Amino acid sequence: MTKADLVEDISRVTGLNKKDTSIIVNEVINNICRALAEGDKVELRGFGSFKVKERRARQARNPRTGAGVQVPAKLVPFFKASNELKSRVNGSDS
């Protein structure tokens, strides 16, 4: 499912036009991104939570040359699905 598919489905269910629905979907995504960039955790009950984790610096290898390369530490977004979402994905609507 793409963002356009999501907008289409929400528009159909809510009766809102696609332009307004697209603005809402984009704002939700922007708010999640902004919160993560500020170091906040975003929790959507029944769906899951987003947070930022630090990936440690590590030694890697350049596949082309075989030379060792130091990869610096960086922050990465992380999503953890809720138990309810896991149940729905596995076919039991609890």
C-alpha cells in the first residue's frame, strides 16, 4: 500500500475529499518525523511505537576493494509493533 492508496481509502471511508485527506496524512507523517528528530518516542496505541535508536560505530569492509572502513555511529528510526497489530497480522482479530 502506498501513501496514495492510503489517502484514497481514508477519503472513501470518511467522505473527505482527497486533497484534505492528503493534507491530514502528510501532517501525521510530518508530526511523527518531527517528534523523532527531537528525540521523542511516538506511541500509537493498538498499532505500535516509533523511537530513535543509536547504531554504534563499527568496522565494515568495502565490497569493491576489500579495504576496511570505519562506519560512524548514527541514529536510526525504529518501529516496534504492538501485540494487537501482531495478532491482526497473524489472523486473529483480538
